[in-house]
Amino acid sequence: MNMKISCRKCGRIHTYEEYFESRFCRNCGTWLSINNIFTELEGYAKEAASRVSSTESEVKRRIANLIRNLDKYLEAFERLCPFNNEQAYLHVQTIRLRRECGSVSASLRDNDFVNHLWRTLISWGVTRGADLLPPKKFREKLLEYENRISILEDQRINDEDLSIEETAKTLWDLINEVRISTANNPIVSGSKMLHHLLPELMPPIDREYTRPFFMFWQQVFQYNPKTVFLYIWKNFAYIARNIDLERYVNRGRWNTSITKVLDNAIIGYCKYHKIPKLK
């Protein structure tokens, strides 16, 4: 930000460097007041606040639109689905195995499930710019957090009695601590991992669709992961409480759970409206 100081008498604009070189106006010789800096700063603050307010309003508009027209955006997802058959197959099989195992603990002790989960995460792109832990260490890492993940296994994102604030923080703590990949930002890998262990509670989050839908620029998403995650998950919960997601589950191979229905709708929204990537 380039701070500037205006002369209170003639109005000439001086750079901050000019102010430190001489406290007098280079045009009329009047003493330059430091107070004029704050006027300039207030302008920046008001502009920034205006941008935040505008972004928040647009996100709220998108959410309302998604809630009103869920069928349209799920249809757009099916028609414009950006994922391939291998990604779909591995995901569907992993969710099937998770349900057959019946619990987080049983799933983490089932070799077939853990292997499918590991392969699914690779096919879902969590290794872009980072490495997923090798299979043995991957399983050991998840088992370290077995009890903390298991506590959440009966919770559903659309439950009216669910504490949104507390649950969002608990999920973030898990994502931030489990660290199944070498990525500096654990949102994508962590949310996709938890999605397959807690399919009724944690939607997957990605940079391609979730991030632009909620209007986070790449740098904000990358370097403020906790703030970004809490904001996104709380809005996920709000949407889930305002749509009957249950009736869409198993309609089409990708609608494997209420949280995946939600994710599919957001992808469909971005595809339908050609939402820019916000680099």
C-alpha cells in the first residue's frame, strides 16, 4: 500500500518518502500534517470493507440460489461432471466398504477399506504438489486418531441439534493434526480423507470448485486455512439444514452421501454459471 499525504492548504499530494525528506509542502511550503495520512488510510479501510461486504453478499446470493435450485445444479453436475470413471469407481467402492465395516474403528482395521481410501485420495488429486504418506504410514497415522475420529461417526451435517461452532472447530483440529500428506495446507487432503470416514458429516473441499464458489482467492485459501475451513464448513452446515439432501442420495453414482450431494451441487453450480477460478 502506497501511503500519501495531502497538503491541507493547496491539496498537493506527497508520497510518504517525500514527507520524511521534508515536512513542508513542495508546492506552497505549508507544514504537512501527519493527520492527513489517516484520512488516506481510512479510504483504504473503507474500500477494503466494501470489498468484503460485496463478497459476502455474493456468497449469500449463491447459497440462496443453490438452495432454491438444487435439482438444476445436480443435473448440471451429471451433465458436466469433471471426474473420470476411475475416480468414481474408487470413491463408490470406498464408501461401500465404509458402510459395510459399520464403524470408523472397523474401517481402519480393514485392509481393503484402507487400501481403497489411499487409492481414492491419489485419484482425487491430493498428491498435486505434495506426497501422500505411503500406505503403511498412512494407516498408522489414521489409527493414531482413531478415537477422536470415532467420536464424530454418528453426527450428521444436517442435524438441527448439531453444534455448528464446536463441530467445525473439532473437524479443523483433526484436519490440521492428522496430516496425511506433505502439503503445507491440509484442507484438501484432510477433508477428502475425513469425507470417506465420516461421509454424513464432512464434505470434500477442493481448490477447483469449493474455493471459487465461496470466493476465496488462492493466496487466502493457501495461507489462512483455518479461517477458510471454518467459514466453508459452517456454510455447508447452513445449506444442509435448508435442503432435504436425503432424497438425492443414490440418485446417480456420485450421490453417495448427503455431503457428497452437497459437494456435487456446488460443482454443478460452478459449471453451470462458469464461475472463474480466482487465481
